[in-house]
Amino acid sequence: SDIAALKIGFQNFVFLFLAALLFVSGCSKKETVRLRLMFWADAAEFARMKQQAAVFEEQNHGIRVELVRTTPHRDYPAKVLQELSRGALPDVFALDLSDFAEMRKKGLLRDVSGRADDLFDFQPRLTECFFQENRLWAVPATCSTQVLYYNKRKFDRAGIPYPSDSWDWGDLKQAAERLTLAEEGSGRIIQYGLDLDPDMAAWAAFVWQNGGEIFDPDTGKWLLGSPAVLGKNAAALQFYVDLIHESRVAQANSALAAADSQEPSFEKRFSAMVFAGRSLAAHLQKEEGIGWDVSPMPKNLKRATTLSAQGYGISSFTEHPEEAWKLVRFLTGPTSQTKLAMGGRSVPARVSAAQSRVFLDFPGKLSINNRAFIDSLYYARPLQTAPCWAEVERIVAEETDLLFSSGKGLARDSLIRAQSRIDKLMAATQVPHLNAPPERKSVTKKK
């Protein structure tokens, strides 16, 4: 009987042991969560994201990340909607400010309000951008402001002091004229003082600096050719265009041509100054011999510059909101932000990362005024949050093309024609009412 009892006990033990193995095996399968992360990226950024995903998986056992990459960004919004139409919307996706209104309109974003307990460490300007109707819809990751890049060697040869935060439009024009060089005899320009982009996103800062407005965030109406601000808007755009065709300090380009098809004259050392965002810094660190630095945008009646920002949002359709939040927190966490700062392509959204030596000492071999990007956040304004941005951008490009390519016509007339077309577009389009973040006031820097 004792032997029989032992046999029964052993059999029960084996049964329970096998059952436990099956239970653990079943649990492990259930605990494996697969998240789809969608973003746009070039080869270098894709490699960084693959590394980030691998680290996240190592730190979060049971979660696997599938990367869904699109390039370039102009194809990204359509790709997101395509994924939605086939029922495969990613759990987490990167979000540019220019995508924000459309994603909100279609209800693709999950409210993440109250999730982040350290929003104090993010640049206030950025959280405002993704904070609408008292809710946070995405966590900021990166940003950039438009600043003035300049070739120090060209300034040295011309005997001109480097740009400073006291520069105004007059200083910019005077320096650009002195830095523009023509070949003796033929008069052919062999060096331009400025490299000017005809895109509206480039000259918008000049409109704001002159006291003008492009659109009203409270009403959602475009104001480019509105009688109330037409004079200030037209004067700013005309000043910008006249630098090209009157002062001849910048090369003429078509407003309709793709930006990536135009010659990057600053990188080719054909021009002495250019207005650009942070991504140019990462590119220039690979160029030997330029000797470059950055300075805040020149001012006029006030200070202003453009702001771009990116973040990560959680899909409202995700079946794994908790795991998706872990991924968002990882991608926007201190460690990821520090690694991002090392690449020099963007300004980290976290104050701690942007104020770290990793960011401020970039690119290491040179002494660059990296604080210009941070300080200008206080007067930077987002433009691409405006309704129907892509369609309006195309209309403005068509109406200003002759201005930029040949100098024909007046800025005032171009803006009036553009406004008329924009009004018709908006009348036929239903757009969500999203209040743009308020303009932040400058703060006194501690010495």
C-alpha cells in the first residue's frame, strides 16, 4: 500500500509538473506583445532606430518592436492613412507638427494626459504644441528652430564681425552686400552673401519679425493677404525678394522647384550665410574646411523664428496601450534623448538633454553657438499647424514663383492673389478647429 501510494504521489507530481510547464509556456506566449512603430527616416536615422528598438526589447522582455519605415516625410501622412485603411495602423507612430491636425481630425491619437510625470523636463514650447483641448496627444521628442548659419572664413576675409544676437535686417543686408563678390569684367557672381529659400516656411519668420501675421489660430483663418496685415506682410516678403533681385546678394530659385533639387550653395561654399534648422549642423560636421557657426535670426520690429517639432503618439486603435506607452516613454526618455543629442540632427525635447554638455559641445572639434537653438525657442512659432498647410503652401508657391525666379511683380499683389485662392479653398474644406500654442515671451537669461 505504501508503494502504491508512492506511485500515485509520483504520478500526481509528474502531472502537476507537466501542467506547470504547459502553463508557463502558455503564459510566455500570451505575454509576448508585438508593437508596430512607424516613422520616417533616412538610412542613418533608421540605423539609430534599429539600435533603439533592440535596447528597448532587451530592457522589456516579452515585447517585440516591428519597425515600419517611410522616407521621405512628404510620403509619411499618406502612408499612415494607407495603413489605417487596411486595418494595420501601428501601435506607436512618429508625429510631425504638420501631421498633427490631420491625425487629430481622424481620431488616430490616444489621449496620454496624466501619463507623463516629468513634463517639467520638456521644453514648454513643445508640450504646448501637442497640448490641445486640455489634453496631451503626443510626447515631444525633437525640435528645431531656424537660425543663421555663417561661414567664419568668408567673414574673416571680408573683415566683417560675425553675426550676433543684436543683428537686425539692416545688418544682414549690409553684410550680405559686402560678402557678395563678382568677377571682374564679366560681373558674374562668384560668391553670394546669402542663400535664400523661396519656400513660405523660410520667409515666414520675416513676416512675423515685421509685425505681420500668416494665420489666426483663434479663428483658423489665413491672413497672408488680409487687409489688416497686408502692408506688413507684403513689406516683409518684398524685403526678402529684393535681397535676391535688387541687392543681388542671393541666387534666384523657383518657388515651385523641389527643395532637394536646388543647389546647396552654403555647403558648396558658394554663399556666406544661410537660414536653416538644426539638421544642417549634422551635415556640416562632415564638411572639412568650412569653419561655420550659428547665430540667432536677425530681428526687425520684433524677434521671431519658425519652429518645427516631432513627437510620438499612441494609436487610438492599439490593443496594447500599456506596452505602447512604455515604448513612447523609452523613445522620449533621458537616455534616448542624450543619444539623440550626440547625432546633432535635432534639438532634444528634454531640457536636461539640451542643456547637457553632449548637446552644447557638439560637434566637439569646433566651438558652435548651440545655445542659439535653445534660446530661440522662446520666440519661435510653429507654422505647419495651420489648416490645409500642404494645399496653402502649394498655392503660395504658385503665386510667388515669378517673384522669386525673375523678380517680376510685387509681393503685395502675389499675397492678394494667394489669399483669394486660399479663401476659396477654406470655404470648400472642413477643417478641425485647433488652437495654436500661444506665443511665449522671452525670459531673462541668468548670467
